[in-house]
Amino acid sequence: MAAVLEAAPAPEIQKSPGGVTPEQWLGFTGMVFGIFMAVLDIQIVASSLEQIQAGLSATREEITWVQTAYLVAEVVVIPLSGWLGRALSTRYLFALACGGFTLMSLCCALAWNLPSMVVFRAFQGLFGGAMIPSVFAMIYTLFPPRLQPVMGIVVGMVVTVAPTAGPVLGGYLTEVVSWKALFLINLLPGLLVTLSTWLFLKVDDPDWTLLKRIDFLGILYIVIFLGSAQFVLEEGVKEEWFESREIVFFTVVALVSGIAMFYRELTIAHPIVDLWAFRNRNFAVGSIFSLILGSGLYTIIYLMPVYLASVKGLNSLQIGQYVMVTGLFQFVSAFAAGMLVKVLDSRLMLALGLMLFGLGCWLNGNLTHDAGYWEFFWPQALRGFAMMFCFLPINTLALGTLPHEEVKNASGLYNLMRNLGGAIGLAVANTLMIQLNKENYAVLREHVTPASPEARALLGGLTQRLSGAALPDAELAALKQLYGLTMREAEVLTLNTMFHLLALVFFAALLLMPWVIKVSADDGKAEGH
């Protein structure tokens, strides 16, 4: 067993006697801007897929591969980033990843057809995914305990605000310039981040000996397992899940390769991904919280624009004005959480954040199609304010109790859980919405009949109003409008149910709190071992 648990010694973090050097501050600042680009790129492109589809002459089904390729590649590389960081050093890995991400952004803007775009997006996701865990690892290896909460807030703001700002910024750039601008805006920041990390991020040394004992079979299992799982989650809804042979095949592949991956990574002396990190109870529970937070964050980002566009009939700019409330209150939350983290038990802070997020979702599920701006304002304000109260303690609980040499590897697993949570949340949400829409429409249709006085009165009013519009068949037009109104109300019921279910998930997460060990604010260690 000792051979199995043996780990290569991690390079020491090079600090000045007084703490973090000015050069390291510059390098870390560059890292923060780098992950902002990587996280933003997911949502900024998602908001403009129709325009990219037209530009590349692709079908609606084909264009989804622009997102799927990025997400699959990102999920595959995230757990490998810990090993890559130890082998290459944080400096080399991040500069290489950011430089590659920037180059692939340029290639995406120059893509000449769909296959070229998909290939470039896959490489962009690969490089982008390698950047994200490195920043989380740096918080708990470079900075002293007194600065870790502040740095956690900074990174938390980036990871949570970027997805919120993505659709707004993406819609604006596409409308004012073109879809190519979604990728071109990465060029200058990407170049600056690459240079700053290469010149100033001298925090550890590469361990080239790791390259002599690469577990190629382990890497293969990880790539096949995570790639297949992400593909199933992304494409399952469109293919009607197990009615598709393709989905069944990749599900079987994911199960077999997953079993092989777990067996190999738990039994070899030098694993690519050290799964023994889950022996740490706080890390294991923190990773579950990360999965829940990821499912909530990405599902909400998906549901809100759907609600506002299909039910309220708002355009991209108006939707942006609604959803920016969440981002604004995340900023407010950062200051409040920064002050409270010094005096409040991290477990209590997390419980408060989960309750507020759940309450915001529940209130959002009580709205109707007549609800105006201010009815949407307060649920979003609550969710935005809750975000830092969730994110900061989850980071501290999961990564703050681990030895420094384990943080890089664990950070990759921790971030993987958040991404998988988002993928699972979106897959479940899409599946439930299709089913609930059918059920709600069927229920409403039973009441919208010629025998219903209300239905007859509404249909008569619509027919009378449309009679003066010079339509060839006012009654048929009125029936179509009645159908549209019924579908709208069915969608309101569906979306309200989704918000309520999401609220219940966050309320249920409170049941995990007794398993969390308190983390001391002074030294970042768990109490009660």
C-alpha cells in the first residue's frame, strides 16, 4: 500500500522572505485574466451560435459541435492539469496554455468551414481547460492563509461573473461587429497574459522526472471516459437518450473506461490523477458541493434567457439588462463575504449561501408571464448575493485542508466536479423541460375546449380583434393565437417547476453540512482530525 500511495515530492514554492513578491503578484494577476477568458469563452459563443451557423453554412444540429468540441476537450484536460503542472511547472504550463488558447482564438476567427472550426474549438478548449485549475492551486500554495480568502473572492468573482456576462457581451459583439469578434477580442489580452505569466510567474520548478514515467494507459482511460461521458451529457437530449444507438454506445464506452480508469489510478505507484485525494473528507464533501454549485450556476444561466425570450418575448439587449442584476449583486456579495469570512464559521457561511441561492430560485418559480422587471429583480439579487457565500467557503473547505503537494492534483478534480455538475444540470434540465412541456400542454388543452366559457370568450375576443386586420381567415388566426398562448402558459409552468426543483437541490445540499470539518481561519487547517 505504501508504494501505491507514494507520491513524487512537489517542487517548493519560491517565496520571498516577506511573502509574495511583486513579480509573483503580476504573474498571478495574469492568471486571473487568463481564466476569465477561458470561462467567458463558453457562454460568449453559446449566445451567438445562430450567427456562427449562418457564417459557416452549417445546420442547426451541426453547429452544436462548436460548443460540444470545446466542452469535451476542456473536461478531459482539467483533471490532467495537476500532473502537467508538477511536470512542467505552473509557469511553463500556464504560458503554454494561454498562448495556445490565444492562437486557437485567432484560428477560430479565420475558420473557413465547420470541420475546421470544430477542430480549432477543441484545441481552444484543451488549452483553456489547462488554465483553470492552476489558479485555484496557486491560491493555496502561493499565498499565506491571511490572503487566501481575499484571493478566493477574486477568483470566485471571475468564475461566477464570466458566465453571467458572456451572453450579454456575446450578443452585443455579434450585433455590433460580427461573430468573428467573439474570438478576436481574446488576442490582445491573451498575448499580455502569456507574456506576464512567462516573465513573472516563477513560483515553482518543473519536475522533469515525471515525464520519464508517463502513464499513457491512464491518460487514455481518462480521455475516453470523460470524453464519452461529456458527449453523452451534451448530445443525449437531442438524440432522445437511449433511443439512439450512438448514445448507448458511448454510454457503454464511458462505463467500461471509467471502471478501468478508477482501477488503474488507484493501484499504480505514480498515477496521472491521484484519486486518493478523496480520502480527505472535506475535499470529498467540498467536491460534491462544487458539483451542486456548478449544476445550479450553469442551469440558471440557461433557464433565465429561455424564460425571458420565450415567455416575455425580450431581445438580447433586454435580456442582458435583466440578468446583469445577478452580476451586480455578486460584486456586492464579494465585499460582504470578504468581511464575514474572517469572523464567521465557513460552514455557517456556506449554509447561508445555499439557503439564499435556493430561496432565489424558489421565488423565481412563483412568477407569471405578466411579471415585470422588479419581480425578476429580487430573485436574481438573492442568487447573485448568495454566490460568494457559496463559492468562497466551498473553495476553502475543499482545498484549504490539503497538504501543499496535493493541491495541484486536487484542484483539477475539484474544478472537474463543477464542470460535470454544469453538464449534468443542463442535460437533466433539458430532458425535464421537454417532458414537462408536453405534460403541461396536455393538461391545459383539456381545459381549453369549446365547452369552456372562458375559452369561448377568449377565442371570440381574439377573432373580433383580428377581423379588422384584413386577414383571409380571422377565426383560424385566432385559433393559432390561442394555441400560442396555451403553449406560453405551459412553458411558464415548466420553467417554474424547474426553478423550484433547483431550489430543492440547494436546500437538500444542507444535509451534507454535518460531514464538513471546520477549517481554522488562522492556519487553513481542519479542526477535529
